[in-house]
Amino acid sequence: VVGGGPNSTGAARLAAEAALRIGAGLVTLVVPVEALAIYASHLTAVMLQALNEEDDFQTLLNDDRSSAVLAGPGCGVSDYTKTRVFEILKSKKPCVLDADALSVFSDNPRELFGGITGACVLTPHDGEYGRLFTGKGDRLSRARLAAKVSGSVVLLKGGDSVVAAPDGRAAVLSNAPPVLATAGSGDVLAGLVLGFLTQGCEPYHAACMAAWIHGESGRRLGNGLV
């Protein structure tokens, strides 16, 4: 999991912990060196790796023990985030791109789509969707269009989340309760998708399972969920 700077550490921590909860054997948060102490003070089972030099991240990606990658939660809309996304896509490791890793391409979405050549899941909410895609109409149609245009699995988040694959497969998951509309909820969902990818799940199935479990967890926990 790629983490952001010292002012926004919560999102990546939530995502990393969710990946562990869903069965990833080991999760490492890759963070800027100036934020290391903040992350370390809030984590136990999640590993940490500080980035000191430009080639550190590529070395981590080349490690065969790294089976999937998530970028976006709390990363910031910056050149730092864009560079990390390109490095992830170049590695061809299964990946999840969420939040800032999507918004950073709002000026040129095709720059992102052109780099997607492997297993990839994009997890936009409606606002992030509008920054990358021009699709109109119902959520199912918009998700399918986004999957076809981007060449990736798209999980369009909402009260009725839609998962769509480039080959036309799609699922509507309507089990998410309103209590999930809270800060950090999407970060947890991205972490669940990542956790399934680390266990060898095909991206479409990983996104479907993660979205259903996310909704069911919200239903069971109910009011007061944070």
C-alpha cells in the first residue's frame, strides 16, 4: 500500500488493515520518510518501508514476494502520486487504484488508461468517475462504459455499487447501508479488494466479493460505524 505524507496517514492505514483482515498474509505500507514516525505509532501487524531515494519503490515492486499493490488513499493529488501509479502499472503487478490515484489524472485520463496493461481495479465514487469518464445515464451503463474505456475492472461505489469488467460482465451490489457513507469507508473497501488480489483472485471477482463483504459488514455493525 502506498501511503501519503504526514498530514493524511489515516486512509492508507485503514486500507492496509482491511487487507490484513480479509486474508493478506503480510501487508507493507510504503511511506515518505518524513511520515514514518506517525505511521509507526499507529500500526502493529502492518509492516512499514520508508522511501529515501527515487529507485526504492521500483526495487520493492520488483520483489517477487509483493503480489499486489494499492495506491491512492491519502496519497495526495501530486506528481509523487502520479509517478508511483506509473511505476505500479509498469510492474504489471495486480493493482487497485483509488481516490487520489484517480483524481491526479483528471486533466488527462487517457494518460492513465494507456498505462493499464495488466490486472487493475479502479474504485471511483461518482465524483471521481466524473473526473475521468464522460459516461451518462444509469450506474450500470456508466460502469460498463468506464471498464471498456479504461481496460480495467471498475467498481463504481455508492448505495448500489456496480462492478464491471472490460469483457461486459457486471454485477450490482445493493446491500450497502447508509452507515457506510462515512470517512474512510472507501479506503477500507479498496483494502479489501487488495487483500483478495494478494490471494490470487481474478480482479472482477475480487471487486465483487469485496463490495459485498463491505456492505454486509456495514449492515451487521449498524449505527455508530466509523
